Amino acid sequence: MDGFRWDYFDKTATPNFDEIIRGGSKAAALIPVFPTKTFPNHISIVTGKYPENHGIIANRMYDPVFNEYYYIGEGSKPVLDGKWYEAEPIWVTVEKVGLKAMTMFWPASEAEIMGYRPTEYFVYNGSIKHDDRINQVLKWLDYPANKRPTFISLYFSHTDSYGHRYGPDSEKTKEAIKEMDRTIGNLVTGLKERSLFGQVNLLLVSDHGMAPIFSDSIIYLDDYINMETVEMVDWTPIGSMIPAFNSLNTLDTLKDAHPKMNVYKKGEAPERLHYRNHRRIQPITLVADEHWSITTRKNDVNDDHEKGATGGAHGYEQTYASMHGIFVGHGPGFKPGFKGPGFSNIHLYEMMCRLMGVSPVKNDGTVDSVLVFLNN
Ligand code: AMP
Ligand code: ZN
Ligand code: ZN
């Protein structure tokens, strides 16, 4: 559930989530990787690697070797192109040993990666109804044993969309939380009808949280530099900048430009961000503080999704609680009625491998970090 913040369960009545949580294992938070954007985090969840090690270091990227751009959203061509992905997703690990993976959306599940694809998958189309996505999953579970999947993914952008438009603390976002509770309730009902609730391991996760943003908390880059001298690959709250010339000058000018904007030369971002070593990380990275947006007076933020500065945003450092997501596990592999500490989403790949009895490939996570949630 995209952008489902760690505290959303407590914002409104969620009877269906409550039932899963009562019978399962809940973490205080799922801590995202930096940048706390959708694609970097979804790929970290399914590969166990930091973005600089799986290649999807942002939702919008430029690769100097390919001389091509990567961008997300419905109709995106690069999302379908396996060459962008440099780490093995869980569905490939599953397919490699002859088991079946089926995906009702997940970033990159529509691409051939390392010669493999999920046995069944869908190219992203946000207008597919929530209930139809649930029905597809139930249909897969009804397959005969020799065709049945070992791994299934589901994806919903709903809470993210509402969080951006109305802000995380709005009444509208509460409605979105309720809609997700209703939707997952239908999944639980379908599982119960098949005597599978308690037989399957169900993991509820989100990629990041959401922070309110304000129209008086905006950093205007054209107040400091001539925008003609730079190319912006990504805008806000993480700016990705290629200076056309005289790069040190631009860097120096920006470094102390705004107290709410951190400016990092490539290779010099703080270690906690794990954001140093990839050719798609550009010479200058701008990182806004929580609640702040980066744009220009001309307002040429060319990503509609992020336009304007009211509502909500994410992408900020993962050290802000507002950027934290959720983890709930339910089923035979999880301790029932257990509440545990928050953990980084890079450990989920190892957790899922353990639950399915497949060997993980090398990654940045460890199963030891999440054993506290598991039955042994
Ligand atoms: P963000 O901009 O980080 O909030 O990303 C959320 C957006 O990612 C959603 O609203 C979708 O438009 C997009 N998205 C999610 N899954 C996919 C996918 N599999 N392929 C392309 N775009 C996607
Ligand atoms: Zn997201
Ligand atoms: Zn978003």
C-alpha cells in the first residue's frame, strides 16, 4: 500500500487491519531506504539491496552509459526494460528454482530481469479496480496445485495519491485508509472462504510515509543560480542536478544557499543515506528538509505528481518518522499477537526467502534482523 504511513492504522476505524494485526506480528515501523520514493523502495523490498546496489536510485534518473532517462508512471517504457535493474527480485529467486510467482502489480514486475519474469504479471494500469486486483489474487489461489503460485504480489497507490493531494492528516486521507481496509478485508474474506487465512503468509507493507508540505516552505533554485547552466534530472524533495559547466562554482553557490537545503557533491552524501556509488547519481544532489519543496520561481517542476506545495510529499531522509511505513505479517510463519521494533525494508527479501524456503542471493539485509517476528 503505497505511502501508507506507520501511524495510519490509528487515524480511523480499520476493523479488517485490526483483525490481521491481532492475529499476526506488527513492527513499530518499516524504515524505508533513501530516497524515500516509490521505486527505490519497492525495489529494495524485493531485492534486499540499497538503491545504489540495485540501480533504481530515484523515480527519475539519467544513465550516462545508456544515454537514456528512466521515469515511472502509467505507460512508462523504461520501467519495462530489464537493463535498468541490477539486483535479483524475489520473484526471480522463486522462478529460478522452478516455483511460480504471480504479480498483481509491483514496480519492475513487468520487466524481464536476469532472463526471468513472473509466470503471470500485469503492466501497470492504475485504473484497475481494487476489488478486481483482489479477485485476480484469489483466482490464482484457486489454480490447481501444479499451477499455483508460491509468491504473489499486490499493489495499491491509493493512500499515496490521497496523501499527496490532501496531506497525510486530512479527512480525505482517512477515507483512503478506510478504502484500503475494506479492500484488504475482501482479501481476508476470500482467504477464509478457501480456508487459507492462517495458511498463507500475508505481509502488509508500504514503501514510505508522507509529510505535509506548505506553500511558504519552498526553496527556489533560480534565486541562487541561473537555471540555464544546469540540467535537473529530478526535482523535489531530492534534486538531482547536472551542471553544464563550472560545476564547482554551482556547488559552492548552492552549498550555503538555503538553510533547509542540503547540497552534496557526488560521493559525499552522509553514509547513513547509502547514496554515493552509482553512475545514475548525478554530480550534485539536493536534499530538502522535511516539509520543504524544491522548485523555481518559474515553477517549471516538470513532474505533475509533485507540482505545487500543499498536501503531502515524501522522498526526504529516512530518519524522519514521517517517512516510515508499515509492516504486519500474518500466517504460519509469524508470531501471533506480537509487536516488535521497527526495521529497515532491506531485510524483507531475506524474510520472504525464509518463509518460502528458497535460498536468498547475496543482498544487503540479514534474516537475523527480523527473526524476532518469525516462528522458528
Ligand atoms: P511516487 O511518485 O513516488 O509517489 O510514486 C507513485 C506512483 O508510481 C503511482 O502513483 C504510480 O503512478 C507509479 N507506479 C506505481 N507502480 C508502477 C508501475 N508498476 N509502473 C509504473 N508506474 C508505477
Ligand atoms: Zn510510494
Ligand atoms: Zn508518492
